[in-house]
Amino acid sequence: MPVILDRVFGLLSHDVGVDLGTANTMVLVSGRGIVIHEPSVVARHVATGAVLAIGIEAKRMLGKTPGTIEVIRPLKDGVIADFDAAEAMLAYYIKKVHHGPGFWHRVPRPRVVIGIPSGVTEVERRAVQDAALSAGAREAYLIEEPMAAAIGAGLKVQEPEGRMMVDIGGGTAEIAVISLGGIVLNRSVRIAGDELDEAIVRFARMKYGLVIGEATAEQVKLAIGSAYRIEMIQSAKDKQSGILQTVVRGRDLESGLPKSMKFDSVEVREAILPVIQQIVEAIKDTLEETPPELVADILEGGIVLAGGTSLLRGIDKLIAEETKMPVWRMEEPMTGVVKGCGAVLENPALLKRVKVVSGLRM
């Protein structure tokens, strides 16, 4: 792209950071903060492929569509599963943040930084970059999610000290040891919030003969899910008992008729704990491979949690107990990656150091 034209687009477009997550997509506009936080869901016509809804409107259609409409999640386990849907979703959000009168607002050409899982292949990286460029970006940069989350958490990633970042989202759990502006060790485990929902779906079916969807399972997880005994993570001022309960509605497996059941936090915790334990084991395995000098730094600074699934009750306490390390959750953990993407947009030297892929629109 000619330099003069690039400068013109730079003046008329907003640079954006994107957390292209399996469950949710967040968009940060440089100088304005986070302006979009919506589900990563697309609804389209089966025959024509025409996009009918994106984000919140599309998620409302889950499980309620006729045969002519399909509702899909363009990403699976942190990577693009449906390129056309991912491109349409990115293009929609890029245009949404540039909404306004005039020709230039209708053809934005922003610089875009996108967080990606650290364990993706080169082909999967290129798919994200191509989707961003096809969606209208004039420049697309990719940085690994644990690095982005660490920057978003305010950690001094360029210092010669080890920090451990654990970003648990909807599709992947990203575990990384960071020092001197790079990732020393990392693990990307494709087990996270979605697998917790699936575990609750299986539990409801096997124990109660109740058929529920993943959206209902997610509601159960948010309402009463925990990784540790409730009474051990409640504050002294909390007068609730050690058991939480919620009413779950679904379809009876035998009769096919509607059925309601009451679930409690103890049985839900037992259902999801095997999944959580796999994430904990991945953290422990990473610590075992970490050089002693960096382990000493982590012991002092603690393990930092980010991502939506890190909000699960007691997961920080369980990780601390299993690893014998201090654990703290960053403030607003769901926004860590997108804030990190936004921060590197304003720091070209840091972007140059942490990017893993960059490309220009031809």
C-alpha cells in the first residue's frame, strides 16, 4: 500500500485490538477503550449463506431456529472453524466501530491486533490473519493470548523476571512463563469453559435423564458452579450455606416431555472437577519444566489468572492449593487479552517485539 494512502487511512480509521474468543469477541478502539463485547455467534441462511445476525442477536437464536437457519460459532477451541463466518463477524465489528456518516466510515481500513492461542499451527495463524485482512484491516498483527493478557494485566513483561500467566477462556486454557518480552515456556490446552458446559450436559443426562442445551448448562455453571467447596471460599460476612441450588428446565429423556429439576453446587462441582483438574495438571507440568531461577520469580510474584473461566468460584484457591504457589486473578479478567492488544497498538516497539505474525492488505 502506498505510504500516502496508508497515512490517509490512518487518519480516517480507528486502530483496534480484538480478542477473537471462542465464546466472546471483544473489540477495543485505541483512545476509546472497549466498545464491543458480544458472543462469537453468527446466524445465517442455510441455502444462501446470507448472514442474518451476529453477536447477541445471533445467540438469542441458539436452539430456536427453523431448518432454514443455522446458528454457528465461527471459532472452535480458539481457532477458526468456519472462515466465512469469522470474516463476516470481524467485518461487522470493524464497520460497527467506524459507524458514522460519509464515505470513509463505510470503508474503514484500520490497523488490527488480534490475540490468538499460543498453541495454534502456522496454518491456523494465517487463517486468522487472512480473515482480518479480508474483513477490511489494512494491517493485521497477531500476538499470543497469554502475552496479551500479561500486558493487559500490567505486568512488566520486558523485565528479566519470570511471570506465569494462565488465561482460561471458553475454548482454550493458555499457560505461559514470560520473561524478557518473550514466552519461555507455554502450554495451550484445548480444555476450558466449553468443556465445563459439556460436562454439565452429560451430568444432567446421566444422573437425572434430563436433556439440556449448552446455553442452559452455561447458566448452571454461572449460577452454582465452583471448583472448591463453597463454604471455604465465602467471606465471613456471607450468610449463605455451603450449598447453592438452582432450578434447571429441560426435556425428560424417557417421556420427551418438559421437566424441571433442582441442581445443587456439590453435584455440579463433582461433574466439572475432572475437567478443571486437567487444567491444573497442565499448570503443574509447566512449572516442573520451568528453570529454577524463573520458578523463584513466580513464587514471589504468583500465578496470574485471566479469562472468563478464571471467574469460576474457587478456581484460584484450587490452583494455589495444588501448585503450592500464590495465585491472584487480574482485575476484570475477561478483558485482559483485548486490553493487551490495545496497549501494543500504542507502543510500536513492544508490538514489534511480541507479534508473531504481521501482514498488510495489498
